[in-house]
Amino acid sequence: MTALEPARDLPQLAVACPTCQAQPGDLCTSHSGTRLRRHNTHELRRAAWAAAGEDGVR
């Protein structure tokens, strides 16, 4: 399913999203929560992943 949802391959999915509350492993949603963000994640999730370390866990 990664061909249709390239965001599934992003390493930042290892952490929860502080913007939309998506759990680790889940795709981010739109700000209204009605659509999946299939191609990217929220900027704050990328920052949370970077702060957590390379594997998403500290």
C-alpha cells in the first residue's frame, strides 16, 4: 500500500503527532481530521521525531 501512501515509509511515523494526535505508525490526518495525509506528515511530527532521536525513541 506504500505506492498509494508514500508517507507510510517516513521515519517520523515512529512518534505520535502533536498536531493531529495520530498514534505512532498511523498516518497524520488533515486539520479537520477527515482525510489522511498520504504524502507527508505535519511539521511538528517531524520535529518531534528529530527531538526523539533517529529511531523515534529516547
